Amino acid sequence: MKISHTGILAIALTLWCLSCEQTPKEESFQVINISPTETSSFELESIIDSTEEIKLEETDESLIGNITKLERTDEFIFVFDARNQKIMQFDRSGKYIKSIGKIGEGPEEIAMPTTFTVDAEKRHIYIGGMRKIVVYDFEGNLVRYFSGFNIPTYMYVRDNALEVFRTETQKVEGTSGYYKIPTRYRIDTSSGNIIDSLQLTKSSIDKQMMFLVTDANYYSETSKGLNFYLTILFPEPLVRDTLYNVAGTELTPSLKLDFGKEALTEDDSRAISIRSIFRSDRYLLAKYFYQNKQHHFFYDLKQQKGYNIKGEINAEHYGDDPIRIYPIAHEANTFYFYQKKLEKGQIEEPNPTIYFVKLKP
């Protein structure tokens, strides 16, 4: 299989370094200032336009431990339970249909699945894990598999290609260290051949380590297009603070979160670690850690007002558990979160109730 490198992202590491100046090409580039020490009162319901609530059916075969990724089509809801290493298929009312994919080392099987994505048009589901990506149809039949893509962190079908994100490792000559190089591959879904690849950044670590992330979401959609944020997958000294617009195979800086001096400690170590940045037409949603403590940030782009929340997001209207909100692939302004709601007299933890929410325009 031949790899065709058509380009390396023309954005150096200094793009994300707080000590360096942003020089984006677009005039619409926006800088949003955040003070992580200032907190705000915030109600999640205040940004939600509409909600669709679906309880996932609970059977012996469909018990869910922890949802780390979810996608849906007009017919189905697919969830990845990383704890039980299962991709489960439900209909749009929440009725359980089946699990897709077999765990193992055989040609029709996938070892240690890490992520998945669906192609609604072709009715295919792509499951990535150890050493390969296995393709099944919506009936659970094997279609094909692609070898050589070990432990992808995120996948997405776009422009008739499968985009696969994974981290390459390269030895640093003359040292005991390694380079970690997050890379995007675009794959022809018919042949499995690589169309092109793009190195997104390059960082060094002192020794070889494995970093496994199963809930990464790199893309979020608005009515105007696609947005990209590269999740931090391993320890690195820089603050990754920029959201990008996606046009074809190009990534263009569109928005930066600026934490100012509070992004660094007194000894110039990194104090901020941004876990995710998503956006809708109107809102920016970010999760970050400041001095190793979790924060959430919501920004109303229309009113130019930010809300900084220390700790978890709570919404009593939906349930008692903290909420983690994620974008829905291929749907503009649509996000989801879930709650495991105990019914009266129920003792064991139930299957989750999924909330699909449209954010206000």
C-alpha cells in the first residue's frame, strides 16, 4: 500500500504557543479571552432550542457500561461502549437490534476497538482497533477490512473518503525519546488505498508510551461548514488553543481561546490543557483543565458573552449525573448527552437515556 503525502499542515507548533502571535489568513479570525479563575452561573437549558429524549432498550445483550461515541442515521442509533468493547445498533425509538462486529484476531474480527463511524449513504459502519479497520454493513455482514491502521483515535466519512486520525511514533535519533505525530489519513473506501495524509503537529516525549483515547471528537458542524479541533492525546508543553475551519483538505484558523498569563505557571509550565472545542452557529463549547481541575466554557457568539464553569455541568431537569456534551456527526448545531436515570424501585444501573439537543440559532 503506497502512501501519498500531499502536504504537511502549514501551521507550525508556534501557532498554538501563547508566546507567539497568531497570523491567520482570514479576516474573520476571532480571539476570545478567558480568565479561568472567574466563574459564572449557567443553565444548560438556556442555550437549548429543542430536545429529543430516547431511552435505549435494556436487554441482556444491550447492557451499556460507558458510551464513548455515538452516531445516528435516519433509521438507527449506533453507540460504542468502550468498557464492554461493543458497538450496538438501536432503532430511532431506542429498541435494541444487535451488536455489530466480532472481537478477536480473525479476518472478520477486530481486536481492541477504539472508535467507529458510519456511512449512511452506503449503509456501512467502520470499526477501528488493533492493526486494522473492519467494515460491516448495517446488517452486520463483513464488507472488507483495511490493514495497517493501528489504534485510530477518530474516524469520519467525508467527501466519499474515510478520514482516519491516529498518532504515528518516530524515534528521536541519538536519544531515548520519541516524536508523537498526530496524522490524518484519507482512505478510498472501495480499495482501502490511502488518498493522502496530513501531519497535524509534532511533539516529543522522553520515552515510548501508549495513550488511548476513545471519546475524541475532532469535528463539529454548523450550517456554514465543518470545524476541527485536535484533541490533546499525550503530554506536550504547548497550549493547543485554536479551532479551524475545514474546506476540502485545508484547515484554516478561525478562532482562538486566549487565557493570557494564566495559561502558564510561575515556572513557565503549562497550566491550561484544553480537552475539546466544539461550536454551533451561535455557541462555542469547550472543556479544559486549569491547574489539573476541570472547567467548562460556553460562549454566546451572538451576544459575545462567556460563561466559565468550574467542575462538571449539571442540569437537574435531565437527571442527577454530571453531563458531558458531544457533537453529532454530520448534523449541524446538534449535540447529545446521556443520563442513567433510576426508575422508582430500581436498584441496578439502567441503560442510558440519550438527549439529542438542537442549540438555539
